[in-house]
Amino acid sequence: MSATKDVTSFTSDSSYLNYIQSAQSQKLARGILKMFPNVPLSLDASKFIQSPAANNLDTQTTYKKVINFSNIAYPVTVTQLGPVQSRLNKFQNKLDKLGYTKEKINSLQGYKLGLVVYDQSEDSYGDQPVAIEIALVK
């Protein structure tokens, strides 16, 4: 079993990206990264999106624009049931319905991806928390 690491334990974008690309517990996160191919993963944005400031967008001063997908991602992706790809497909369908098609996402300029996945997927059971936070920030 591969336990998930807390995003605050990382100190650079490259170390966080390496973790997501290699850890067994990050299969869902790798799939989400592929959904946003032109948006670089940001450790700072990932720490921000799980902070209290992300829930008070009117008062935060870190980013000019925040597109938070956490509320739509959680119910369709974080589960112990079903393969990762089917959960990613459900998330993509939700994005499409909101107008964030693959074409729209590919056209976004200047954004960074904040992504935190603590998932009990089919290959990642245990006492770890289950949560997903995802946003595009600028």
C-alpha cells in the first residue's frame, strides 16, 4: 500500500510533480493532470486551494482569478468504487457541462493548476483522508 503525502511536506513544484507522477496513490491525480495539459502544476497553488483562503475568494489577495472545480470533482472522483478512468470520465463530463471542454481548457493562458488528491482508490486503501481540491489560478 502507498500512503498519500501531505502537500505541505513538499518544497518545490518539481518534487511535488515527481511525487504525483510516481506514487501509486496518485493515479487519479495523474489522470487529472492529463486533463489540463497546458496548465502547469503549482505547489503554491496546490497549498492555496486547500487553505481557508480558497474558501474566502473575496478576501484573498494571492490570486487575481480562481476557478475552483473542487465541488464538482469531489462527488464524481473520490470514491472507493470504480476504476480511476471511469471517475475521470465523469469529471470530464461535469467540466463539459460547465463549458470547460477540452478545447476551452487548452485555450486558457497564464493559469496554474492547484491539485491535491487524497484518494482511497482501488490501489490505495487505508486510514488516509479522502479529499480532492482542484483549481485553476492566475
